[in-house]
Amino acid sequence: MIDARDVTAVVVTYNRLPLLRRCLAALQAQTVQGLRVLVVDNASADGTAEYLKTLAMPGLVCRILTENLGGAGGFAYGMQAAAELGCKAVWLMDDDTFPEPQALEAQPMQPWTGHMAGCQAGLWPRMAATSR
């Protein structure tokens, strides 16, 4: 089993600061302690970067991009950054996701078995990069 504290929540945001605030509050309210939260700001122009710089949230890591990579690009960037931080699994969400306090605790987290069938309920175990 993967310990929930080894999970990094990756949140991608773009110009939706009010929603991001709610999302981060919901992540702070998780019953599992020690969750790392990685916010990928996709070059927002609504004050998101400034807000994130002032936020004192334990486990928060921010990546403020200079160009909008789009949703898929933001998630790809976030998963790579989460892997570089040493997580064992990522929990992906947009800024309009507000997980219930026990959402992470309730997830069955199994180690990655080498195929995507091992992924459950939005928790994606970290996969090692391979070269061709």
C-alpha cells in the first residue's frame, strides 16, 4: 500500500482564483496529514501568482508558468514536477475540484503494477520515465 502522505495533489489552474481558493481550502481540510499540494498556475492574469506567493500552507509547492500550456500540458508539467519531488502517487484535479475531507483517506492506494489498471479513483502512481 502507498501511504497517503506519499501522495502529491496536482492542481492545475488558469484565471479562476476564487475556485482555486476553495480547492486549496478543501485540500487543507483533508483528514490525512502531510499531503503535498503542487499548484501549476498556467500563466493566470487574475492575481493567482500573487496570491500563491502570500499563501502559508504547509506542503504547498507552486509552479508559476510564463505561458499557458493548456489543461493537458499543465497536468503533464505537474506530474513531472511531482515525480521530481519524490512522490509515489499523484492525485490530479482542476481548480474547480473540492474534495470532501476524507476523500484521500478513503482511496485505495496500491503500488503501480506496470499497467494502467493499477490506477484507481484519480490516484496515479508515479511511473518511472523510460527512454527509447
